[in-house]
Amino acid sequence: MKSCSEVPRYMTLTAEKCLVPDLTWLLTTMNRFKKMLAKLLYTFLPFIFLTSPYVWCEEVKDQQVDELLSLSSVAIAQKRFDDAWDILIRIENSKSNITYSQNVNLLKGKIELAYILKIEENLVENVLELYQLTDGNEHYEKFKNRLVHRVCYSEDWSMYRDIHINFCESIRTNSGYANPQPEL
């Protein structure tokens, strides 16, 4: 008979002095493995996908635009801003048919990343295009107000305020916005 110190940690000694598998240890180990696998997939799967020929070698097909937009969002969440920018530029340069909401998300992502990466090229045009695209659409009214507030009034985007002077001035005179507070 083995002593308690000689019983492996994945086994349990019963009252009848029989060794049986310890289910608690097994379940704990399985949960640890699942968490580790989830972290591994969350970390490396986007990287593998970004480096695959699926993303870079072929032309973007219409059904891939949503996948690439979500992949760009994952890259932004992981603070891989250059990868996200490359994906958005690839979508923009493709000749695929982009839907209205995809176009709004594409422009929104490009504007956010342009501020993060300090890319001034086409920034004013993108803001104006996004504003005009969402203007008159009641589903995007709150979004449009947040865009105007961030570009024209918020402190975190103030470094580019001088290039948006004409846009903000036209918003103030045409829309009657003094300092719109966005509805969250």
C-alpha cells in the first residue's frame, strides 16, 4: 500500500484504499488548457491570418470585406495599428462593391487610425466624405454628431483642429451647432 505522499496528484485514495482518478484535478487542468488555448488563438490567429496569402495576394471579394473590417478591428484592439491601416487601404483600393455601412465603417476606421498614426494625407477629405455620407440618414445621426464633436471640439483630436477649420466653420454656420454634446 502506498502512503498518501506517494499518491499522484491526479489520483485520489478512496476510503477502501483504492486509487481512482481525481475529477477535480482533471477538470481544473482542462479549464487551464482551454484558457491557454483561447489566449493562444486570440494572440496568434490574427497574425497568421494577416500574413496569409488570403489577405494580401488576392483581390478582395465582396464577401471578404466584412471579414477584413472585423480583422482590422481586432488589429486595432491589439494595438497593431499599422496592420489595421494596411487592411483598410487594401479594402479601399479593391474594386469590390462596398455597401453603405461598410463604407461608413471603412471611413471611420481610416479617420481613427489617421489620428493615431498621425497621417494627415486625405484626412480632411475623409472627414468631409464621412460627414456627407451620414448626413440625412437618421440611423447615423448620433454618429454624425459625435464625429462633429470630436473633430471640432474635443481635446483629444485638437492637434489637427487647424486643418479642419473650414469644415468646422461650415458646420457652425449651416447646422447651427454651437458645441454639440454627443449623445452616448
